Amino acid sequence: MEHGTRAELLGHLAEAVGSVAVAHPTRVAVDGPPAAGKTTLADELAVVLREQGRHVVRATIDDFLFPRARRYPRGEYSAEGCYFDAHDHDALNRVLLDPLGPDGDRRFQHAVYDRATDTASSPPVTTVPADAVLVFDGVFLMRPELIDRWDLRIFVSTALAETVDRAVVREHRVSSRADVERRWRERYIPAQQVYFAMVRPTDHVDIVVHNDEPQQPVWETKHTDRTQHAQGRTSTSG
């Protein structure tokens, strides 16, 4: 375990990105529970990488949701529905992760869904250089449909009870405290428990960031030879 400032953590993560040796854009997963702080961390990491001269693509799992009419077949508060029915992983692989991978042409789309309108989205196709970095945040990124697509894997860990309090603060303008607490306690937290039971995500990541105190983070590097890890994924996907 290492302790440090926020800037020291970001420097460590940027160094880890720089240590990945692949001939295509480096695909970085920032996984973790809702309200753990993964979007904020991914945004900050993207800033640091751009300051270092890297071409960065920022994308999120929230832009690969199924429309509402499709993602609640088991009910709005179903934990199993959150894990199994919410995200279009086939589209994520097809339009973003595979084009940026070893056999891709680097022509990608960063989204297939517009949250504001709850409709399909088709942004322009973009091409990036081979030394670009994709910084992608979201839930359930180590699941079998996605695990082999990442070149660096980060998990943002926070006590699940803490995520409820953070969510109440984050969403107070759009949802009541009672609604936020119900969604977290009935859907999101149990869905994370399903994920951990089925996948054990922290067994498969390179770095775990313990984010209970965001300005005093603690992190654990689980794979010191990231270059070999990036080139030999099959050993951790079973």
C-alpha cells in the first residue's frame, strides 16, 4: 500500500499509463461502484496525460446504456437488472474498444446513447493516433464481455455505505434523499455485490485506489510488470 497526495496518485497513474507498451491506443479502465469517485479520477487523469502531450479520449459507460424501455425488464430497483440488462457491451466493443485494439483501425465512436433524450446516439467517427490513450470510466468493467479489452485496469474502491452519502449530496437537485437511498440500497449496492461474487474484479486489476479520503488516497499496485501484463491478458481472464 502507498499513501500520498492526490497529485502523487495521479502521477503514479500517469506513469502506469506510460509504462504500457502496445502498438495501438492504450485502453485504460477506471472501474468502481457508483459514487466511488471514478469519473472525477478519470477526468483528472485525462488532464495530467494531456499535459504530458498525450492524445486522450474520454468516454464513459453511461453513454453505452440501453434505452430505459429496454433496461428495466426485471424492475427499476432490480440488482440483477442493473448488472445484466443496463449496458450495451456489444456496442461498446464494436464501436470503441475493438477499433482502438490490436486489430482495429483506430476509427471509433465514443457513445451510442444520449442520456438527456433517452435515445440512440451516433456521434461522428473519429480517428486517433496509435499512441493515444482512452480513459474510460464505469461500473462492471472487469466483467467477461470486457475484461480482455483493457491495457491498464484501475479499480476505485470506496466503502459501499459511503457511496450512499456521496450520492445524496451529488443528486440532491434532481432526486429526493429517499429516492437516492432506495436506488442505492436496493439496486446499485446489491448489483455491486453480484459483480464481486461473480467476477472478483479486484483480482484482475493492475491498481486499486482506495478513495474513502479523496485528498489522502491510498493505492495498491498489484501488477508491477504492466508491459507484460498488457501483452498477456489471457492469464487473468479465466
